[in-house]
Amino acid sequence: MVVVLDFGSQYTLLIARRLRELGVWCEILPGTTPWEKIKARKPQAVILSGGPASVRDPNAPQPDPGLFSSGIPILGICYGMQLLARSFGGQVSRSVQREYGKAVLIRHEGPLFQGLEGEIQVWMSHSDVVTEPPRGWQVVAATDTCPIAAISSPDGCLHGLQFHPEVVHTPQGKSILENFLYLAGVRRDWTPRHALESLISEVRARAQGGRVLLGVSGGVDSTTLALLLARAGVDHLAVFVDHGLLRLGEREEVEGALRPLGVNLHVVETKQRFLSALRGVVDPEEKRRIIGREFIRVFEEVARKLGPFKYLAQGTLYPDVIESAGGHGAANIKSHHNVGGLPKELGFELLEPFRYLFKDEVRRLARLLGLPEGLRLRHPFPGPGLAVRILGEVTEERLEILRRADAVFIQALKERGLYEEVWQAFCVLLPVRSVGVAGDERVYGHVVALRAVTSVDGMTADWAPLPHGFLDEVARRITRQVPEVGRVVYDITSKPPATIEWE
Ligand code: XMP
């Protein structure tokens, strides 16, 4: 395994992710972890992350000096490279100007760049630079503005990169990391199955002596977590709230998938409660508040009736962790609501085994745990459900229209092999009626908007250019199969300026 020492870079988890992609397990420890504690992990190499501090600041976080005299192979990235340079007698100074963005290596050599030819695009983000390498060290890469962009020690054991190989804007960064792992003699035999085994031991160890309560939404994160708890043999109760704002057949699909795999599933049927609470409400934020509040009440009731529970398990993913940490002072665009977002006052201890993982990694675990493909590859669905896809008042009749139209759209995407091409797709029911003609009759029908976007993480998104012929077919099928709908439109707005959901 490899230890990644974290000095506060926003990319530390990406380093871990790249290592996992390269078949290496790693553990992230705070940058100042004592050497004895690092050594106890028996790492084959150590990576020093970047970070916002300056090594010239006497209070800047430093690794334990024992690390540098241990002889273990080390790769320092950005701040990590500057730490290495300074610790071995080199010079670090403030750069003339802060460098941020794409740069090109005009020169590179040595085993770290083995197999890479020509100019290499890299991502820089720093305000300090190494101005003199330690004595005997080689400068192995340079850009136009940064003459010391990579360094290697005389014995070839220690390396520093001024740029970030872990981000996608350094397209060949993974090969550079791969070269480092090769030079360090790191074994690359980590697989998703190993990841699953260690997650199972982790939850087993954590959840000893207490029952676990888990909210299941039907999305891939919470359903995979339910399967993980079941596979680990942990005493759990997975609660699925049928609030009546679900898609067609959603509840049956979740029940059918989880029960046979040993999940102790408890379905709370509470349609009327949510519909009554939403009666007459048209304001989007108000809808979200009401649904969040009712959810918590339902959970409190379950905990009181079927408890006690010591732990609350949540399918929080790494991007959720970054977003919430980075959210200070950010404008509240939407009050996102999750089944996971239960208040701390409920007195549970949190269990979040996926907090270091990305969605595609959870999908891989889901496959190993036997989650059916329909659920595993399902598009994200917002916590407040169809309530935020019905503009205006939410009524049973309007829910029914939306559910049927949405099912037609999704089915058509799947038939054409387009479902997995887009990040998310759904129908929205608009609060207007429109005139049409059916046979020789005037009709005054509902209007449905189709929304389909491509995205990496939902933070930004582009509207998906679905083929016109396909859109035509979907409009025909919806108006035929859901006669209450008289008009279908396609949303061609990206995020920003729009958001993915309409409310
Ligand atoms: P927006 O509409 O903000 O959505 O562009 C970004 C992604 O988040 C989903 N979404 C939610 N997910 N609770 C959730 O768990 C919510 O309250 C919520 N609101 C939006 C949305 O479906 C999209 O994938």
C-alpha cells in the first residue's frame, strides 16, 4: 500500500483515486502524522500532497523528519515537492506571479517520464517555486515559466513534481504516477473486490454492539450501502419511505432488488401525509422544506418504534464531502434534501463507509454486491422526488400524469441505447395548459418538458443534443400514451445559467 500525507490540497482524494485506478490501495493520513504511525502501515511508498501553506512559513505543516531518513520512496506534489526540496537543502522562493492553469513541459527526461514523448500538458497551481534543487538532485522537467518543474534525487528514490499529475488537466498524469509506482516497486494488485472486503471489515468493526438505521432512497449510493450492511452481517434496518413522490414502479423495483439479497427492508407507506402537507403549496423552497421536515418526522417515528439504533448509515460520497466543506458563504441555490441529511440531534453516530469514494467506484461495488443493473446504472433522483418536477401544486392527478410521461421518455431512451449516454433525463410537468387538436376536437392539455443533460458531477451540465428523430418519437409516444398531455417541449438550457431540476 501507499500512504498519502495530506497537507490540505483540494486534490488529495484525487491522488487516492488515481492510485486505486492503478491497482494500488492507499491510506490518507494527516501531513504531520508521526513516522512511527506511518511505518506501522508498512507502506511501499509515500506521496506528499499539495497544500495551501508556504514552506517558507515557520508554522507551515511539516512531515516527521523520520520519513526523510527512512529510505522509503517519496513523491512530493507541488507543496510536497517544495517540502522535499527544502528538507534536502534546496531553495524555495515566492514565484514572481501565482501560476494557475494549463502549462506545457517543454523538456522532460528520466524514468519518471519514461514512455512519454513530445510536449506534455500539465496543470499548475502554486505561488512558491523551487529556485535551487538540493545538491546533486537532477532537474528532470521544465516549462517556459517554471524552469524547475520536476526533480529527482541522486539515488532515484525521491521525486518532486511542481504540477498536479492527479487532475484530468494533466492528461498523462496517470502515466507519471504509474512510473513512480514502478520505480518505487509498489505492487499493483488492488482490485474492487479487495476494496469491498476492506469496506465489509470496516463496517463490521465499527458497527459492533449497536444496530444501524439506514435510509434507502432507491438511488445507487443508499441501495449499495444497504447491500454492504447485509453482506457484512451487520444488524440493520433499511427504511424506504414511500412518500408518493416516486417514479413509476420505483418502490416495487427497490423491494424486489434488496429483499432477496438479505437487506432488512422496512417500507413506510405515507403517501397521504406528504400530499396533505404539500396541498396548496407552489413555492419550490417551501416544498423542499416541507418534504425535509416530514422525512425527519417519519424517521423519528421509525426510530422510536423499532429502535433503539446506535448508528445512522449514510451513503455520503466524496464529492458530497468536498461540496459541503466548500460551501461556506456560498449562496443557497436550492436547499438540497437527502434521506441521508438527518439532523445530528437525533443522537446517532454516523457511519459513512463511502466517504472516500466516487460514484463510479460505488457502481463497481454495487456490481460485486449483486445490485441489478437497472438500479445500479440509474440516473440520480432528487430527495424531494417528483414534487420538484411538478411546477405549481402537487396533486395525485398531476403526479400520475408526470409518472406516466416520464416512464415513456425513460423507456424510449433505454430502447435507443441513449439512457447511459446522458447523465440524467426526466420529464417536468409545467403549470400551464396549451391548446391542441385531437381528431377534430379542440383539446386543452398539459405541457410536459423533456430534460436530458450530460455532466460529470451535476455541478455543471450541458443539455444533451438528443437526435431530432428521437425527440419526435418521444413526443408522439407521450401524447398518445398519456392523452392528458397536449404538448411536449425540449429544454435546451445548460447549467449554469439554469439548474438541472426546474425547481
Ligand atoms: P440541480 O437542480 O441543483 O441538481 O442542478 C443537481 C443534481 O442534484 C439533484 N438534486 C437533488 N438531490 N436532494 C438530492 O439528493 C435534492 O434536494 C436535490 N435537488 C436536486 C438533481 O437531480 C441533480 O442530479
